[in-house]
Amino acid sequence: MKRKLPLIITFCVGIIIIISEFIPHKPFGQISGELEIWFLIISGFAILLGQLSLLKVNFLKIKFKQKNWPFFVVTLVSFAIMVTVGIFWGTESNHGILGNGEGVASLIGSKPFDYLFNNVYQHLSATMFSLLAFFIASAAYRAFIARTVESNLLLIAAVLVMLGNTSLGSFLTGWLPQSLSFLHLPNIAEFIMKYPNTAGQRAIMIGAGLGLIGSSLRIILGIERSYLGGE
Amino acid sequence: MKKSIFLFFLFSCFFLYSQVGQYIDLDVVDTPNDDGSSLQINWQVSDCDSGNVVLARLADNGEKHVLVKTNNLKRRYEDGTDVQPGVDYTYILSLYGANGEMIEEAAFTATSKAQWFNTNKIALLIWVIILTVGIVYFIFSAKSGKELYIRKISGLESMDESVGRATEMGRPILFVPGILDLDDMQTIAGLTILGQLALKAAEYDAELIVPVCRSMVLSTAKEIVKEAFLKAGRPDAYKPDSVFYLTDDQFGFVAGVDGIIVRDKPAANFFLGAFYAESLILAETGFASGAIQTAGTAMPSQLPFFVAACDYTLIGEELYAASAYLSKEPHQLGSLKGQDLGKAIFVIVLTIGIILEISGISFLKNFLTLH
Amino acid sequence: MAINKNIDRRWIFLLIFFCVALPLIFIVGLPIETTENARLVHDLVQNTPSGSTVIISFDYDPGSKPELHPMAKAVVKNCFQRDIKIMVTALWPMGVQMAADIFSQLEPEFPDKAYGIDYVNMGYKAGGMVTIQAMGKNFREVFPSDVNGTPIKELPILNGVENYNNISFVCSFSAGDPGIKQWVQIVHDTYGKPVTGGVTGVSAPGILPYVNEQKQLNGLLAGLKGAAEYEFLVKSPGTATAGMDAQSLAHLLIIIFIAIGNINYWRNKKNAANAGGE
């Protein structure tokens, strides 16, 4: 029964969702929306589990003084600070239990939560994203080696797109007359992105779409059960 | 007398429910293919260059509830506020001149209706039926014992090698099931592979680390790993804290996983699920740590990064096929055969579509367009 | 960690840092050429009648701010210039702050634009595709009030705006899911309204297939280049235009690295062949 009940629920919900796609009449039209709301509610409760897991794992690592344990102290302290300032003084549009924290806000310019969000979190997040610039450079260095005909084509296309996607492309070919505008690097880059690239992307998307349908059917029909924790 | 009363009644009806006035042409129709929760009001004012119109709905108590005031003399408006199927709704359109004087007023009563089938989705239904029948047919024919060939997927073949290497080196295996929640099939596909990987890790006695980005994924991943250790006959080796939550935040999660890669130096990294901009950051950090890396996603824009930085990459459908491939169960493999049939049909329809479009016939394109 | 015998990857990182940082300080001013995808977005805004209402969805967070913020600002500015009313939504929680930041930046330039009349911030709504679908029926049920809690009835901008039929187009600045793809699938594919927007350079190849003959997407601003093109089209150079110099030099450096990588590869191959021959 431990296995059968989830399989029955999966089957029923899967079939209902598929049917509701084609029947706008009540109750079918609303069902998928309702089920999404249920999912959001369950997710809300699950967030608590996530936070507990975070606290437990980090706390144990500190308790047993595992390797690099000071990092986990930083995690817990950051977590505690954000939660505390959020609860006490609220956020930009919400009150905290101690009110709006006007005193602190007049000192630092905004509520503590918003201050930390704008001045710490945003910059840390942008920094992580910016790492891509460095990693793309090192990955490109390794990836674009002209070993075969295919890799030659890839290399040429990459260079054209890279040049075309910058002002450098306009700088290098901008002097060409309008009648030769198809040779402008930005236009060549756009052509590569629009046609060969889009064709490849679509092929992958169609294949992935079919794979998605196949996987969904396997799950709905109860053939694929490993997501429930094995056979 | 009777005749005059009848004529008066007819006149009143015409006045009350007139849709064509001297200037105003008003029409209210049920919105097609919906659940009866809206009505479409179309109006056109002719012989009048400028002016303002006010559209109102008559409430039960006779009050006018203004819906829109505009100077647009030809327009369609969809009223979806508290419209119930089967109930009469009266709309009044008032035309005002440039000085604010009322020129004309027209009324129309209509009822909305819920439809039992969305005719815009016939093409989609046909596709669903063809693909479902195809896949289900092959699933059952595979069950009857037909031998099915499946090509080698190196990314999945390497799983033993990765686990073996981690065991030899005494280092952990890192598994990341993407950054989306359980409502994304890529996450589920990743988790099905996690089950097989956890089984192998339990058999080889290798340490497994599974950081997750969503709380719902945490519960499922924990259950999967626990069951796998149980299945391998090593429930004692299962560490509940090996599967843990980091954060819902995309780049916070990347920072956390990168930290694990740099500090713990896993011997094998698996990135299987839905990834966005973080794909290259994870894969490059993993590459720098010297780990053997397997990635898989159905996100076309992230695949090039994984291909460049990982040893093995599962491309799109290969990720979804992984569970069937690893389990080697005939009915699971049958579904893959069904997918191939779908692909063949797609190629045929695409070719026919291209030929028809070149010939200037747009029937197929129009039929398949979702509207 | 060396990526081969010759170059330590930290040298690459250091050079990239200088190539990105220096042009931001010393602006070179390389020319910008517009592409069709950017022009399509611009044309859509230009051809929208004044007084129309549009939805601009901020579906990104600080992580992608450097790329998406400049293009969002340029589009909002263009809408203001054309007297187009803006209804702001956010499918990402941080999108609300992103939108607020742009409107506060534009406030000195457009002091006559009033909140609630010319623009409104409806705030964040969870649910992604479900939310977009529900908005198709009635905005008021999804957003009964704006981000400040003001009821929708008290916002003049939303008078008569009930659903997608009452708006001219949707523009989504998107860093992932939920984002522009979901807007296309519902607003264009189901309701037939134009959808446009911008994405990060990394995710552009995945979204470009939607810019097709059916105009599922009406143009696309891809990454910083797209933002710079839009700034050029509206003749209002901003941070994206300044950033293009940095991006250009960084791309040039990457091309040089690729060339070095190939030279190394061929040299090693030749050495191996010579060693084999001896």
C-alpha cells in the first residue's frame, strides 16, 4: 500500500491534468490551477524542512569541529542576522514586531533588512554571476581547438558570433557599403544565431519534448517508480 | 387592441435590447473555448468622428457598473469579472459628444456558456493521441518479450567508472539534481538517476553528497537515497545528512556547491537536472578540482557549457531516457522506442510542412498553430 | 590549477579582469550597430499608440542585474517618452525591487509621470505560468491591490484594464523560469497578444527560436549587446553602451586565448609527431 497509493494518486492526477488541458468546462478548467496551488502550499511547509536541514547540518559540523568549521559559523550567523532583522523591523513594505525601526533606518538610510539586501546580498549575487566571464574565457580556451572539420566550423562560427556581438564587430566591418551589409559582422552573427543555431536548438527541444512525454507517461502509468525511492 | 399591445411590447423589447442604433453597433458574445467566465463586448461607432464611450454592466439592483471609459470608437472588450455561465448580463454602451452631451445609448443582453471542448487545441489533441498510443503500444509490445536495441549512452556507462574512482581515491561523489523544484520533469529525471547512483555508491561504500536547492526536492532525494541504501542491504551506511538543503537562491546555491567542490574535492561530480547560468560556474569549478564530471540537462542554452567543461554530457532526451537505460527493464525501454516513432512522425510532418509552405499552401501550418 | 603546461588559468582570469575593468574607467566609445531583433522590440514600442497600457514584467534578480537592468531601464524610458502606461509585474520575488529601482532612477527625468496614473507596480506573484494564465481571465483576481496595498479600484491607470485584451503588449525581462518563455506560451500562444523582452546573453540561444515568422516573440534584446542596441535606438546611451567597450575587449581577449590554445595544440601535436618520428 505504501507504494500503491502514491502510484494511484499519480495516475489519477496525471490523467486529470491531461484532460483539463482540453476541457475548459468546470471543474476541469480550474483543476490544474488548483493543483498548482496545493503544490505551493505543500512547498510552503517544506521550506521549514529545508531550514531545519540547513541548521542541523551546519550546527553538527560546528559541534564536531569538522574540517573548515568556521565557514559553517558564517552561514549560521548570516542566517540568524537576516531572520532577526526581518522579524524585528520588517522589510520595505512590511512591519516587523518592533515596528518600522525608524531609529536604525535614520542611521543607515533604510531598514536593516533592506540595507543588508541592497548592500550585501545584491552584490554577492552579482559577483557570483560575474564569475561566468572568467569561466567562459577558460572554457573557451580549452573547447575551441581545431582538431577536426566540425571543430573548425565551430571555431569559426564562435569567433564570428563573438565579434558580431560586440562593438568591435561594427568597428571592423562598419565601413562596408550598405549593399554589402550582409557581410557586417553583427549581421553575420545574427544570421548564425537565427538559422543554424535555432535549427539545432529546435532539434534538441523536439527531442527533449518527446523525452518529456515519454518520461511523463512512464510515471503516470506507474512504470517508472524510482522517484518514489526504488522499486 | 391586442395588436397594438403586441406592437408596443415589440417596440419596448427593441428599445431595451437594441444592438444597432443610429451610431452605435453593439454586440455581446460568449467568449469561445472558455469555462463561461467571460463575455466579449464588441462595439463600433459609425458616422461620428470623435467622442467618448462608456461601457457599463447593469447590476442586479439596476445600478450601472462602469467597466471602461474610452475614446476608442471601435473596440473589443472582454468582461471577465464575476461572470457566471447561464446568467443573463446586460451591457449598456453610452456615446458622449466632445462637450460631454449624451448622443446615444445602446444595450445588449447576453449569456455566457462553458464549453466542453477547446476547439483551438484539436491539433494538440491529435498529437497527444498519436504519441501516447505509439509509446503505450511499444511499452506493451516490449513487455511481450520483443528484443529492443538501445544505443550506448557513454554518460551513463561511465557511472560505474565514476563511483569506482571515488571509492579508490577515498573521496566523495557529488550529485546536484538541478535548481528547479519537483514540478519540473528534469528534476524528477535527475532524481531517478540519483536512485541508481546511490545504489552503486552503497554497494561500493562510497560517500555521496547531495546538496539541493528546493525543500521539496530535499524530502524526495532523502527518501530515494535511503531506499537505495536499504535495497543495497546497507541501511547502516546511510547518512541522513548526506542529502541537505542549501538555499533557494540561484547564486547562493552555486556559491555553496562551489565551496563543497573546493573544500571536499569530490572525485566525481554529477549535475543532472535543470540548470541555468550557474551551469558553467559549477562545471568549471569541478573541472578545476580534477573531478570526473557527468552532466545532463534539457536546457538547450546550457548544454554547450556542460559539453565544454564536463567529461560526459546527457543531451536533452538522454536525460529523460537515463532511468529506462539504467534499469534495462523492457517496458521502460519500450517507451524509448515509442519516442523514436514520435520523432519519425515529426520529421515526416516537418518535411510535408516545408514542401507545402514552399508551394504556398499554409493549411498545415495554420492547423498546427496554437490559437 | 594549470589548464595546460603553458598557461595557468589564473593568468586568464587576471587578464579578463583588466580587460573588463579598464574600459569601464577609460571609455573607448566603439560604434554600435543595431540588429533586427532589437529593432523589432523598438518598433513594437514605437508603434504602440500613446495612452495604451502595457505590462512590463521584471523576472530577474540582482544576479542578472548588470545585463538586464540597462535594457529594462531603456524600454521603460522609451515607454514614458511615448506616453505609454506601464503595469509592472514580477514573477521573481526580487523583481519588485528591480522595478522600483528603475522608476526611482527615472523620476528626475520624468517628474510629471505619476504613480497610479502613468505606471503602477503590482508586485510579485508566485505561481509562474499559473499566474500568467489567471491574469488572462482577470488581473483583479490575481492582483487585487498593488505592491503598496492600494486597492486596484483606486488606481486610475487600471480603469478598464481587466485582462490581456486591454493591454497592447507584454515585455518580460527574464533571467530564467518563470519568465519570457511562459509569457510567450500564454499571452501570445493563447491570447494572441504581442510579447517581447530581453534575456541574459547566456540564455539567448534558448529563447531565440521563439523569434519566428509567427512572431511568438516580437524581437529580443539579448544580453548587454541587446541593451546597448536599444539605448542606441532610443538615443539614450547608458550603462550598457559603456559596458560594450568592456565586453568587446573581453571578447577580443577570449579570441586571442582561443588562438593561443590552438597554437599550443598544433605545436604539441607537431612535437609529438617529431618525437614519434625519431
